[in-house]
Amino acid sequence: MWIICIQGKKKRKATDPAGGSSEVYKERNFMGKTITEKIFEAHLKDEPFEGTKVLSLDVVMCHEITTPVAIADLVWRGKDRVFDPSKIKAVIDHVTPSKDSKSATQAKILREWAFRNGIKDFFDIGYNGVCHALFPEKGFIRPGYTVIMGDSHTCTHGAFGAFAAGVGTTDLEVGILKGVCAFRQPKTILVKLEGKLSKGVYAKDVILEVIRQLTVNGATDHVIEFSGEVVDKMSMEERMTLCNMAIEAGGTSGLCMPDATTVDYLWPFIKDEYQNRTEAIKAFSKWHSDPDAEYSRKLIIDVSDLEPVATVGYKPDQVKKLSELSGVKINQVYIGSCTNGRLSDLRYAAAIIKGTRLAAGVRGIVSPATPEIFAQAMQEGLLKIFMDAGYCVTNPTCGACLGMSNGVLAEGEVCVSTTNRNFNGRMGKGGMVHLASPATAAASGITGTLTDPRKFLK
């Protein structure tokens, strides 16, 4: 038996086990790895079928819409228990407070289950917020983590350099009970963002442009890895906006490399684990893709000439420049959600709205994504700016985004929204949703039509 090295790969030539004279060539790949490949390798528990990886889980997240079904089945099977209460995070966030008996029952099931199983990180009415904003805010996500939830926008947490994916009820149930989840090894698409964003162009505009270029099926069975000088300069909130909508291109998850920005965001939660920030940055660098990692596709986008955009139609890849959409009338403005309900989003919108009023016939709704964001926005006077302009400021909730509460559209109505989906009927049967940045939503509320926010920037 002998080993040779050819072009970065080691090839082994072995004698036939049966003792014959034929030779079998086996190849082992020594090329660099992507961050996803590194996370899968570090968490691999089993591979029952070739390409199917059973991974250990660091965090299992739960909310009151998808988890009660899993809970009910576990109870029915006599397995009402959890693999590790400290690794399960639960929140009531989609219909909160409950709007009817059915939504109250869903909340009750989750609430009682959390109490029965000693889940301390359960966020009930008054302490709850939009899951994908609340859980990062609490420091529950770390670079290199594996995270699942019965919610498609779990990919948001990949902004921290974690593999985070939405799963179905069966996988969620197994995760709760055993702390593992099976995945097909996804390939990775590298999206490199170069150049410099112009004034009035935000992370939401960037991800809508990425989806436009990839299409809604372009990243199916793939992870989207975001990199480049534009990403490097983004805040964690902006990176979460990017990763949040990876699913809208069909992606399993979205990922950003952890760096000093990641460490600064997490420092209040990790300061006792590292001597200083430099040490933490060095430790997290092991969750970087290697320079020679292989990608199934590379998409390079220079954002320098990117303009503010919004969706049209009923698919997230149907995107047009705001300069091409003047005159499109709206009935409602919605600012909030796991995509754009964070403090920076409220600041962008308030800067445009200050001193103005909503156009006649247009209603506005603002939902800060967490109680902490709500409190900070109130301290800064942002909520007063919204209210003075005629906006209704609501508690943190996901309700309007999926047409369940707090902003449902009537048939034929049009909403410019900072949420993440514009599917037919998403915010109400027969309604039309135009996805846009908080700045665009704010500017459109002033004019009553889809409007380029740059007209209002000072």
C-alpha cells in the first residue's frame, strides 16, 4: 500500500481485499472546508445513510404555532420529556396576546409544557418578543452552533456563524426528545458583496437584490454564505436581515463569518469565557470557511449602484427599483418583524417620518421586535415620532407578518411591509404585500404610494 499526493488530494492504492490482482483506488478529499462543513463535522453523531448526517443540537427553539403539535404527539407516545431543558428556548410570539380561544389553547399547551419540563428560558406575555430577534438578544446563539426551530426563518441565526435551520414537526419532536436532527449535507453558495452602499440603500435592499438574482429556487438544498467588504462593515442587525431571507431564495440557511462585530454583540454574554475580545475573535475564527473551500456557485455583486427596491407580485424574487414603481397606491404601512423590527430599523424609519403625517387613507403599524427594543425606542423618543405621525404602536408580535393578527389586510388592500414574504394572501386573503426597507416603508406612508426614501433623507 502506498500514498501519493496529487493536486491537493491524497489518493490511496490498495490491494483487492479478496486477494486478487485487481487494484481499488480510494480517494480522500483534503481540500479546504466551508463553515457549514466544519459545523457538520464537529456535530456529527451518525450517518445512517450516505449523505444523511445526524447532528447533535446546541439549541432547540420553540413557539406556540408549530410546537404544540410536537408536544401533543410526545405526550400521546408517553415521552413527555426533553433532552436538556437548558438547551430549549420557548416563546409565545405569533399571536400575542391571544386573540381567541384557539390561539389561547396553543399558548396554554406551550406554557404548561415549559413548566412541566423545567424550561427556564420560556418567554410568556410581557416578556416575549419575535423569536428571531429575542433569542439573539438574550445571547442564546454562538458561532459554530447547530440550531433548529419549527419556523422557516430560523436561518436568521446564521448571522452569528451558526448552522440554523427551520424544520418540520417530526424533526422538531426528535430534537426536543433526543437533541439531534438529521440533515442532508447541503452544498454552499458563496455570495460576495462588494463596493459601498449608497445613502438610502439598506440591508433589506441588498437581500432583495440577492434573491432577485438567485431566484426563489436558486439556493434550494444549499446554504448561502455571505461575505465581502459590505458584509464586513454591516452590524449584527444588518447581517441578521441578510440571513433571515436566505430561505426566500430556497436556502436551508444563511451564514456570515464571525468576527469582531460578532464578538462585540455577544460580549456581555461571553466576557467570562475569554480574557479579552481579541481572544474571543481568535477562538471564533475556527468557524471561518477555508480560503480553498469549494462552493457549488459563486455570486459576486457590486452594490455600489444598487438603488432602493421593493417586491412586486407574489414572489420574493419579483423585485423592482422604487424609481420604477412611483404611483403604486398603498393602504397600510407595516414596520416590524424578525427581518426589520430591530432598533436600527426603527431609527431609519423614524428619521424619515419625524415631523410628517401619514397620507390620508393610509394606516401605519409599528411593532418593535422585543420588549427591550420597545423600551429603547421609547427612551429615544422614536415611538412618539411614530405616534405623532399617526402610527399605531403595538406590542412585539409576529401576528401581521403571516396574517394572523395586528395588521391583517382586507381583500384588495395593499401594504408596504418590512416583513419577509409577499405570497398571495400572506397578510390577508386577497391582499398585496410589497416588501421593502424600513426607510422605504416610512417614505411610502408619507406619500400614500410606493416611494424612493432618498427623497426624504436629509
